Amino acid sequence: MGKLVLVRHGQSPWNKKQIFTGWTDVSLTGQGIEEIQLLAKKLKDINFDVMFTSRLERARTTLLMIAAEQKNTAIFIHQDKKYNTMFDDQHNVPIYSHKALNERHYGLLQGMTKEYAREKFGEDQVHEWRRSYAVCPPQGESLHDVYDRVVPYFEENILPLLQEGKNILISAHGNSLRALIKYNDKISDEDIVHLELAPGDAISYIMEDGKLTKEKGEHEFTRPMEWQ
């Protein structure tokens, strides 16, 4: 019976300033570090077999902080290959980092505050770019685009490990995780736009009989779907 834990990185400086971040590489704030330190203690008794993260610093730092609370040593595998049994070792946990798990690319909006973007493009237009499932900001990605890169990576590289009974941690971003939640929970295109994950949120699933089921307990995601 494998376990899957999805973690959104802790607060970044651009989260705090309400700036469209996307693929811009920023770190964590002091508050973000505290969020993940608390979460890491809650997850410390889960024996993770493999960890996955994006190529962006805020997600990688989040993962390493969680890994530091684990009983075993986590090691970055610097290659874009599938999980390799050569790394099966009760004392070493392999970490795979891939751009497929990166945040949504916001195109021309990256680096803009949300307030400035609304002034420049209009509140309705920015709202559509942010909340529509299929509409892209200029030179950027929609959530649909993110789904189309995250889900194939998950199906090829992560799902088979869960089916083998391994415990998996994924440290990623609001939109890449929303894509996975949409896939796992079979959320409609219309409903997924209402789902929001706060920095430092975690959601856990159990793999039983070939099906991922959201776990009951302290790591269950219970925030209602609402505009934020």
C-alpha cells in the first residue's frame, strides 16, 4: 500500500508581494521556512522511498527541509531518467527533479504585481487568465497546458512506484499540484479553477487496489473550493 504526499512549497517573497512568479526562481521567506519546518515534523514518521520536485529553488528547498527530518539520507539524482532500482537502499532516498513539475509559466505577467496587471490589462482579463482552465496569459501557459505536462510525467514515472507500494513525496507548486489533484480526484474543468492550495499545504493519498484515495486524517485537504 503506497502513500503519495503532495506539498506546495512554503511562502516565497513574490507570494508575499502578490507578484506573478511562474518560472522565476525565488527562495522562501522566513515565514515560508517556518511553514515547512512545521510540516516536516508532521511528515517525519512517513518513510518515503522516493521524492520528486521541480527545477525551481522554492520547491527544492521545501523538499530538502522535509528530507532533513527523515530517518534516511536523501540524494539528488542528476538525470532525467525513470526511477532506477540501483538506488534501492534503506538508508538512501533518491530525489528526482524535473521541469514537468514546474509552476505554470505566466508569460508576460511574470514579475508583475497582480495589482499592476489589473491596472494594465483590466480586472476581468486578468481574472480570466488566472482562473480559466484553458485560457493562457500572453506567452504563457494555461492550467490545461500544465496538466498536459504534469500528468504524463506522473503516469510514467510516479504512478508505477505507487502501484509497487512505495511512499512518494512530491514538492511542487500551486498549479502543478492542482493539475495532479484534478487528475487524481477527477475534478471537472469547471470546478478545478476554484481550488486553491496555500503555501505549505499538504495532501496525502493512499494507493489501494490500483486506486488513489485521499487519506483521512491530519494531512487531508479540506479547504472548500472557492474564489481566492
